[in-house]
Amino acid sequence: MNTVSLNHLWSYLQGLSLTANNQRWLSERLIEASTTTKNITPRHGNAYRKQLERLNELASLQENWDDDGALSIEPQVVSNVKDILHICPEPLLSTWVLFPDINGTLLIKFKGLHASISIGVHHYSYSYRKEDEAHRANNCPFEAGSVLNLMNSIVG
Amino acid sequence: MDKLDGSENVARVLKTAWVYDGEISPSAFSLRPHIRETYISVLRELCDTFSNDLAEVVHRRSPVYYAKMNVGELRNLHVDTIEDDVYFDVKAVDNLKLLSHSGIFVYMNNIPLIGGEPFESFELKRGMPADSTLMTIRETLSEFAKKSIVKWKSEVSNPKPSNS
């Protein structure tokens, strides 16, 4: 709400027949609401929008999307990647692309790097090379924060 | 199966789903587990039938993209899998329809890899993440393939009816 809107609201409130108790009640409710509202800033950066668009595109793939028997993407896998998008900083979002894999999972491929993360329903696997050292692991329990830490290790 | 000469180039046709934002999906170099694939299909550029075979593979006469890979360089690719020795070879594979048909074979510790084996528990189960060793192998090939992407358009104006 901008200042003009707030002034209009104040004029309206002043025109109401509010007793002193009503006014105290209203002010207490407003103060209470202001201290409990979670300040979630939605991500509206270009990288986030692009990734979300890509994710939605892949989520709509039908069975046999590659004409060779590939499975459609598992809904939980889509949800997992959405969780990653929500917490991934905008600059980091630009460093990777999403691809579908044939068994209903999604692959995060880092641009120009030998690095990828496979996101499954309950687990993820990864493989990357950094400073001439290979890193890989299978079946890590999925948690968006862990994947984000991994991404920072790959790119950082 | 005859091994191809190192000077030859082979083409891996890239499906639309495998190309995005300048990157090639490592999935383009999977040995498909549900058909126990033993090689990654490619076509030999040197073959006289290459253009016709390409058109046959894509079932349409419109621009497509393929990754052009040199056989000698493929054989020399290093795959950093930590414990295992992985290398690639390229051989001609008989195909009645596609005379230029060949395959990239993947060997781990001198044993040819087959789709779904020995990592059956990962690849065959829906929603399971890929095996990390296979991810390394596919990554290596996709980064290598990215070096030379060719846009190919058929010169034939009339579309050929699909046989499928």
C-alpha cells in the first residue's frame, strides 16, 4: 500500500464510530499481525523465472517423451526441484540447466563444467570434478539445503 | 564388428529434449537400461549414405542438430571415475536400414558396459537418481560432444513418408 492509499484508509477509519476500546483493539490486532507476518520475498529475478518455466515445461512431459520409452517426470521430483529453486540465490540459478532423465528424474547440469546432480524422489546423486579432483556420491537423502550446499561447492 | 579408423568422425543425433541453453544433456549418452543397450548409436560421416541415414533417423526433412565427434579423440578421452578404468571405442554396427550405423562402446575395467547392468538397482527403478559413475561417463561425453554441434538440413524438398 502506498502513502495515498494509507491516508485514504486512515480517513475512512476516522469516519467510523469507533470507541476508545475499539481503537485500542484494532491497534493491538494490527501490531500483532505485523510481528507474525513472515516476510517472504518472492523471487522474481529473471533466472528464477526462467528456471521455473523450464521446470514446468519438463513437468508436463508425457510418457515416452523421447520416443524411446522414457518415463514422465515424477511429481515429487518436480516438487524437490521447486524447493531448490526457492532457496537458490539468483546468481547461482544462472549457472545450471535442467534436463529430463529417462527414468522420471531430473538432471541439473552445470554450464561448462563436468558437474551434474541427479534429483530423484527421495534421494540425489552427484558427480563433479574440481581442481583436478573427482567427487561423487550415490543416494544422498534429499534435502534442498544439502543440494544448495553442494551447488556452492561445485561453483564456488 | 569393425573398429573405425581414428581419423573418422561420427554423428550423434541430438533430440530436442537433449539440447537446451547451449548445453547437451548427459542423458543423450545413456545406455538405455530398459532395452539393455550395449552401445550408443552414431552415424559415420564418411559413409555415402550418411545424409539419407540421418533423414531416416529423424523421420522428417527439417533442420536437426548432431554432435560431430572424432573417433580418435573419443578413444583418448579420459574419464575421471576415481577407482575404475573407463574408455570408449567406436565400431561399425550392422543395420539393414542405416548403412552408416556405428556405435560408441563403453568399457569399464575392460568389460563392456550394458544399460541397466551392473547398476541395475539405480537405473531400472523409476524416480531413483542416476548412478554417479554413469553420470561421470555421460558428463564426459556430453562435454566432449558440445565442442562441435552441426546443424543439418536435408536438401530434399518432398518429405519422405514415415515408416513408423
